[in-house]
Amino acid sequence: MLETILAATTAVLEPKVLLGVAGGIMAGLIGGAIPGITTTMTIILVLPFTFGMEPLQGIATMVAVYVGGESGGLVSACLLGIPGTPSAFATTFDGFPMARKGEPGRAVWLGIWASLFGGLIAGLFLVVGATQLAYLALQFGPWEFFSLFILTLSIVSGLSEQSLLKGLLASVVGLLVTTVGADPMMGVPRFTFGTELLRSGFPFLPVLVGVFAFSQIMLDLEQVRGQGPLDSRQRFNLKVSHLAVIGEILRQPVNLIRSSLIGLWIGILPAVGGSAANILAYDQAKKMSRTPERFGTGHAEGIVATESSNNANIGGSLITMMAFGIPGDAVTAVMLGALIIHGIQPGPLFVTTHAQVAYGLFAAYFIAHFLTVLIEGLGLPFIIKIVNVPQQSLMPVILVLCALGAFALNNLLADVWTLFFFGVVGYLMVKTGFPLAPLILGVILGDQIEQNLIRAIMTDSNLALFLTRPISGLFLALSVVSFAIGIYQARRHQRKTAVAGAPAAPADSDL
């Protein structure tokens, strides 16, 4: 094992791979720092450039984009009060007030160093956890995998607090998309309407790019219509004592470790995402702090909590992708598709059958965190200038790159039309309050759910085995619990909305 780790690390340190990692970090930092250009969109734009790379170089580049994007989001969050990525949302609560009080350098570097420490803590669990969970997953039969995928869908579908029904319907739409084309077991055409183009179904990547990137571009263009470039507000002085900042972080080890573990756990839960980890870590840091009243005024504890959690979230998402072949979030969904394009199937056998790629991913993860600190430190003045470019100038360029990336997948114009079609679908879903994550997860897991259901029935027609096999039964029980929690949260949200919309009581009502 040690020899494999050393060989994989040496392979990542080769100039061409290291150059890809550095380029991925720069792309991630820029994409993460620009409000509206999410890490998901950035990795989608980088994806076509990895098609011609070797598997290890391609996956190392995308891991670097992921790490750089999560760290880049804090730049605009601290300096402009606008989160560059959803996972930097809570960073604005204390990062921007600290910058406005004349300490922009301290705010930014607290976030950068906290991101490094949080990512490294999660990295230790990634190396150990992905391997151990993969060995556990080797004991799974089709019953366990089917139940696990149902549990995953139930968790994600219940995330829409406003409407559990909309989350479920989005999952169903995603599952229906996978039924178009040839039956994965028997090869029988379904819902092709006599069109040969639909015989192979809808390619995953154009669907994902359309639903996430294209729909987000249309929404952003609505918001920035008529706006000029962002006001930089001031010349940012980012000089700071790095030893003082690192010491400030290490003097709060409980906050750092707790927030990192929260991010790791949220990352392991499929499709929950860094934004949930970011907010939950901030909430717990405030509740556990001795000075909760200082949160929101430029308090260091708040920045450390949010930024350590969202980088630790990366490690958790990669664990889920590697051990079970399930994307932890939208970014790992793209990475999953890229691995499949390179002929690699993530899952229980990933670590054993593709050891160099797996351990190379571990090495790239750690190297990317250290390089991010170096590149971000050198490139901050340049990143700040890019942040001020008007979004209406960037969006058309990004749209063209998305279309080129979809076309480059199979050199088919049909994939571009797929992108635009699902972009419109995604846009309409967002406008009508439907969550996108359940749809994408349905598309990703649809074939796997169907295949494992058929395999289980072909092996033994006794349907009770889904309940009587311990692990399978546990997953299905947790699915029911997840639905119950989703119903409770939806009703609680409705009650809050009703109370907020109720007319104010008369002034003398308490007398």
C-alpha cells in the first residue's frame, strides 16, 4: 500500500500533472471569486480540456478546481459582501464587517488559512474513510445498493423545505429521463419515438450542464440586466502577519475541528452541499461561543467556522463518490461523469482496480490545498480586478463555452440541443420553486436503481429480502425517517410563513 501511495504521489508531482493542478486551482479561484460563477459552472467549463488528458491528470485537475473554487468564494464574500459561491454565504456575516472595519487582509487570510486546515483535517478521513467504506460496500448485494440509492433520493428530495412534494416530483422527473433510450438490461428501446438519436438516451453531462450552468446563466442575466461593474469600494490593503493569523486560528482548536467535522459529515450526505455545511458550522460556532454577541460584527470565530467547514465538505463529497459511486454534490457529479468517460467506474472496486488513480486523487487533494494558499496569495490583486468585470460581459462567453463542452463530448450537435433543452427545463424549475439537485441525482442514479432492482429480483424473487436483509432494511427504514423529517420541516416552514404573514395584533392586546 505504501508503495502505491508513493508511486501515485510521484505521478502527481510530474510536471504535466502539476501544471494541470496549478491551472485548475487558478480557474477555480477566479470562478469562485466571481459572484454567480459557481464552482460547479467552473468545473463544467474546465471539463472539456480534460478529455484528452490521462485519467490521473484529468481527475487531479478537477480536484484542484474544486479546492480552488471553494477557497475563491471567500474573496468576494469578505471584500465585497457578495459570496462568490453558495458555500461562502455565511462567510459574509463576519468577513465583510471585518473588512469594512479596516482589516480586509485579516478577513481574507483567516478564511484562506482556515480553508487549508479544514481541508487537511477532512483529507485524513478521506484517505482512511474512502478505503474502509469501499471494503464495506464490497459486501453489498443488489438489495443493499437499491436501498442505498433510495435513501439517497429520499434525503435529497426532502431538502426542499418549502415543498416536499416538489422535491419528490423533481426526483421522479430525473428518474424518467433515464428511461429514455435502450433498456440497460435487455436493450429494448423505450420512449425513443422512432428517433435514432434518442436510442442511447440523454447523455448525462449535457443534461447536468444544461440544468445547472445554462439555467443559472439565464437567472443571472435577469438579475444583472442594466447593471454596471461592481464598485470595488476601496483599494484593498491585504498585507497581514501570517503567523499572527495562523496563531489566531490555532487558538480555537475546538471551533476548527468541530466545523471541519460538520463539513465532512455534510459532504458525505449525498447532494446536501457546501452551503448547508457553511451555514450549519456558523450556527454551531455561534451557539457554542463564549461571545455569541460578537458574531456578525467581524468576529474571527465566524470566519474560521465557515471556511474550514466548506473545504472539509470537499473531502466528504469525494468519500461518497469514491466508495459508493454516488456524487456527494454537483461538482463530484461532473467528476463522476469525467471518470466514466475515461473508462473508470467509481464505486467499491475503485480503490482496488484503479489504485494509482485513487491514491493519485488523494495526493492531488493535499497538494492542491497547499498550492491554493500559494497561488491565492500571489494572485489576489489580479482576482480582485476580475471580480469587477460586469457579469453581462462574462455570461455570453460562458454560455458559448458550455455549448462547446457539450459538443466536444461526442462531437454531436444533438448534445448541444440536449443542453439547451434541459437548460430551459432547469430555468423553469427554478422559477417555479422546484429544486434542481433531486432531478440531477435522479438522472445519475436512475440506471443504477433499475439495474439493481432487476438483478435482485432475478437472483431471488422474494421481495421481502429488501426488508429482511439487515443493511438493506436499515437503509429503507432511514428512507422512511427521511421522508418523515421532510414532512415535518415542510409543515414547520408553512407555519412560520403563516405567522410571518399574519396581521399585527392591536397595541393593547397584551393588557
